Amino acid sequence: MNAANASGVHSILVVDDEVDACENLRDILSDLGYRVAIARSGAEAVEQVARCPYDIALLDLKMPGMDGVTVYRQIKRLRPETVAIVVSAFSGSELADRAVEEGAAQVVAKPVDVPQLLTTIEASLAQPLILVVDDDAEFCDNLWQILCKRGYRVALANSAEEARRQLATKSFNIVLIDLKLPDTKEGENIFRTVGEINPLARRILVTGFRDESVETIHRLVEQGVDAVCYKPIDVDNLLKTLGAR
Amino acid sequence: MDNERIYRRYRELQDYVGWSEDDASRVQKAWPLVKAHLPALIDDFYAEIKRHPEANKVFADEAQVERLKVSLRKWVEQLFQGPYNAEYAIHRWEVGRRHVEVGLDHIFAHAALARLRRGLARALQAEWPADEKGLNEALNSLNTLIDLDLAKIEDSYAAEYLDRLQKTERLAAIGQIAAGVAHEIRNPLNVVKTSAYFLINAKKASPERVAEHLARISRQVNHANDVITALSSFAKPPAVQLSSVSVSECLKGAIERYPPPQGIQIVSELPDVLPKVKADATQLGIVFGNLIRNACDAMPNGGNLTIKASSAGEWLEVDFMDTGVGIAPDHLAKITEPLFSTKARGMGLGLAITSAILSKISGKLNVTSELGRGSVFAVQLPVAEGNR
């Protein structure tokens, strides 16, 4: 089950300062049914991502102004669920290594082997899409790092409002909800919203309050909560829970 | 360095210090007196080296030290007995070479020889019959000879070291070129390959789309070819053909070849009458083209490129003034070095080619720049005879 945006079509942003390279990937990918946009510079790419989300960003590394790694860092800050695939004439370079460290899914060498690139794109889109709803920014960041390395695409929402916005634009496979957001009510509301908008998404509760919230948890489990994880999170346990279908 | 040259340089040194047959015979006469001391001196020589970790680290094992003792003995025997000919000089040369090979710091060659020199002098003083004048003369000759040896060792050390440095630099330059070429060639290849993929695999491709991709392939092949041309013309520049050249026409051609991108205005401030310059029209066109392109690259957010020309006496000056990002002071000295570039595109040959062409047509390039304000590239060209 792939997660797509509301329209069901996957979107790809092609970023390269060489116009012909952009146009070619656009022609190839739109012919295959993807929605493709082009950015001729890093700044343009960041602007476009701020305006609307893309499932995948194909990033050239060496560009005037902003290099591909810097572009990815900024994209990540805006929409951390975006998959970055680096396309570079220097696939073995230090910059390429840094992109991978930052969380880029793959480095593809120029000249691009298109069938290989298509396989990479499909594999990226097959990665489960998770929404983490938690107002603790550091916890979100840690979770992002852990899950990204395990082959998940991770979107973050630090408020109920933001979570609702994200749920309206994408269909998620899994939603992790912190029950105290900032009060239990909000968490419960999000839990219901997910059920309404994304009925197929698995809902996992995260909570730091074992005793006080026992009742609420019982209630929510009856209503369809998939699993409950207690803070501090046991990472192995969480990964097992996420992997179980 | 070939053997003949090694010996010739040795002869020069001998002449320089005034080495004579008398010196040679005085040293040779001393040999029977120091011979018996030699084993002790050699032992002392290596014992001292072993006390210094930096020097000692070049020895692999005891067996090697034993072998070296044998060659040191040979070296001292040759020192006292001569003959001080080509073979002698080449042997000294080889010693220095060997030091570089094993990684011995050359200060140890000096220190070790100084120790040996003192040991030999002590042995000579102990054995010398009561004739102080003769002793002093013998010591002088011996010292001169050892100094000559040391000079020879130094000479080979420097030559070998330089050789190695050049080899390293050559490899580094090849690496730099490879990286530049990789980027500049793989990008056009990437377009060619993806266009080919589209043409072969596209499910729905209109005739216009197909024509577009074919044009793209052709354009990118040209681009890749230009990269190779630039590289080979830098490596082997074409010969200059000097004639009287009109700067205005040359500039006009260059601007047509490199039209400024949107947002950049070229302001031409050329006097109506300008003397012709003595130059190669094609290559001066390359110079102007490179400077225009660079100025445009320096103004990614737009700006003005003012091109001004004036003449005074034998010289005509063309200034290219941009309102771009400027050049960092520590980059200014390097901009004409080949393969130096701060840009994402290009190999860093433009200004290297520019300055090579200018020096061949007796022109000059002066660059001043202010970060954030812009740069001025001033080209000075010799006015053609009969035009001054």
C-alpha cells in the first residue's frame, strides 16, 4: 500500500541548474504518470517545497548558490517526509556522502541510469509513511533519525492543528500520537480525526503517563488503537510494533 | 641528473674551493695513519645514530646496519684513496639519493658527517709525527674533501626531493583535471542518455517533443566537445598570428557570442576613434569572451557590466567593470591559476587561458576587486605600429 497525496498521484521535484537535465527527467517521469515540477536552483526548490509538498526531491549536488546537501537540509526542515534522491556527477564525493548522512535515500550517478532511477523512486514510494504527532521537538527529531534509517518516511506535527493539516493532504500508513498534546483531550481528538480521514492508517499511542491515563487508554483501545508505547520509548519495541502488520 | 652532469658539477665545486693534486696526495698519505682507527670510528658513527629515534627509524634491522657499516668503510676508503673522478662523484650522489629513499632527514647527514670528521681528525692528530705544519695542511685538505662530499650529497638530495615533489604535484593536477572533466562531461552525457531513454521508451511523444530531444542531444554533444577543446587548447595553445586588430569589432563579436543573461546590462563606453592594437584577432576574442562570461557569472542577481576603453601612447586599455559579488582577497592571486575555480560549473581554465593569451601578445591583465561591490578586469594591449 503506497501512500500518495490526496489526488493519488505521486509528485516529484527535479532540482538541477542544467535546464536540459531537468526537462528530460520531467518528460520521462510525467510520461510515466508522475506529477513533476522543476527547480533550477536550490533557493527555487526550497520555495516550491514550502508552497506544496512533494513525495520525492531529485537533487543535483553541485549547483551555483546552494549545493544539494544544503537544499536537502532546508527541505527537511520544511517537510521531513520528503524523500531525497541525489543525482550527481560525483557520486563518490564527500558531498554525496554528506547527503546520505543527512538522510538522503540514495545517490544516483550521472549519467543517470533511468531504469535504476525508476526502481529507486518506486522503492522510496513504497516506504511506509508515518506521521508523528508530538509537541516535543527533540523527541520528534530523534524519532525521525531512527525511523529514516529503517526505511520509513516520517512527517512531523508538533501541534494538533498541524497534524490535522497534514492528515488532510496525505494518506499515512501509521500515525504515532502523543496522548498529552498538551492535554489528553487534544490527543484523543487527533486519534478520532485520523480514524475519520485516514481510516486505513494504524494508530499508535505514545504516552508518558501510565497511571493517570489508564482509563483513556482503555477507551481508545476499544475504539481501535493499534498499540500503546510508553515513554521513555524502547526503540526496539517501537520498531517491532511498527513492523507488525 | 645524468652522470656526466653529476661529474661536471663536481668538477666545478673542486675548482671553486681550489682542490689540487697536492690536496689529493696529502689525504692519500694520511690513509695509513687512520686506517687502524677506522673500525672504532664506524662503530661510533652508528652507535650515535641509534641514539636518535628520528634517524634510527630508517633502519630495518641489525643486518641492515651491518651492511651499512661495510658501505661506510668503502666510502671512507674511497675518501682517502681517491681517485676523485666521475665514479667518485656518482658514488657520493647515490648516497644522497639513498637518504631520500629511506626517508632520512638530511640534517642527520650533516650531523653524522661532522661526527665522523671529528673522529678522523682525532685519529690523525694521535698518529701524526711531530710536524704541526704538515698536520694542519693534511687536516685542511681532508676537511675540504669532506665538504665537497657533503655538497654532492646535498645536491643529489635536493634533486631527488624536487623530483618526488613534482611527481606528487603532477598526480594532484591529474586528479584535479579528472574531477573537473568528470563534472563537465558527465552533465552533457546525462542529458544525452536521458533524452535517448525518452526517445526509446516514451509512451506518448509528440513529433515536437521528439525534435526537441534530438536538438538537446546535439546541443549537449557540442557542449561536451567545447570542454575537450578548451582543455586541449589550454594544454597546447594555438600559435598567435599578430595583425592590426580593431578592439571595438572584437568586443562586438564577443558580446554577440556571449549575450548577457536577463537582468544584466552591458554598458559600452568606447570612444569613437580608437587606435588598432597588435594582437591575434581570434585569441583576443577569446580573452574578451572569457571576461564577459566571468563578469556575468559574478552577477547571478543581475547588474551592470561596463566596458570602457582608452588609449595613451603605446598602450590601449579595456576595462571590464561588473557590479557583482567580487573576489575574496585570498583568491585574487589564484584566479589565473589553471583549475582554480569557485564556481559550480566549469573547470577553472577561463582566466588561465586569458592570461596565457595576453602574455603571448604582450598584453597585461590587472584585476582589482571589492567583495560585494564588484571587480574590474583591466586589459592592456600594445597599440599597433603606425597607430600611435
